[in-house]
Amino acid sequence: MSMTLQRAVEIVSQYGRIMKEAKEGQYFQATSSLPCSAARVKFAICRVLMDRIRLGQLDMETMESLVVAYSHLAFFVDEEAAADLNALTKNRGQDRENQEELGDMLKVMNSRKHQLSREIQQFIREELKERLDQNG
């Protein structure tokens, strides 16, 4: 494992600030605003979770916030897509075609968000089971 815990915490903190600083109505953000690739953000979240679980320090609030952070990566898309999707969201009530297009996109994005949420929850279950097995 090449990412240190300190680096993982830095990445998770930077990512958390990016999520908090999102402009109102800007549901989608450009992947270029991430502190590193989405894959490395995911890995950093997993690294933090692994350490907390290993030390028996994973409280419910931390776990829930990391699950939300991980699943929220579904709303980070390329810059052009973020601008287009945010424009659709902003103008959602203007015409029926726009509403349908936005509805379809939101279904896809929410499906992806739920998939990511299930993915990280499964990871947590596996890590907890491994810790229990080791501590027997």
C-alpha cells in the first residue's frame, strides 16, 4: 500500500472542502476540481476507513460521512458535462424536453451514486469482518 495514512487524510480533507464549497445549485462538479483522480480519492477514503477499523475507532458519524463522500463522486464529471448538467438543472422548468433530459440524467447519476454507496458499504463490512476474524 503506497499511500500513507497522512496523505489519505489530506486527500479526504481536501475533497471534503471541495464538496462544502460547491456553489448553490451546482449539483455537478468538474473532476478537474478534485485534489487528484477520483480513483485516488476513493482509495484515500478506503485507506482512512481501513485505519479507523483496524484501530477500532470507526464511529457512526465518520462512517456515514465517508460513505456519503465516496458516493458523491458520482456527481463529478468532466468540465463540459458539469456545465451542461448544471445548466439543465438551473433551467429545469422551462420546457418538457429539458425536463425529460434532466430526469434521464439524474436517474443515471443517482443509480451511479447508489452503486458507489453499496460498493463502499460492502468494503466496510469486509474490513469489519476481517478485523473480527483476526481478533477471533
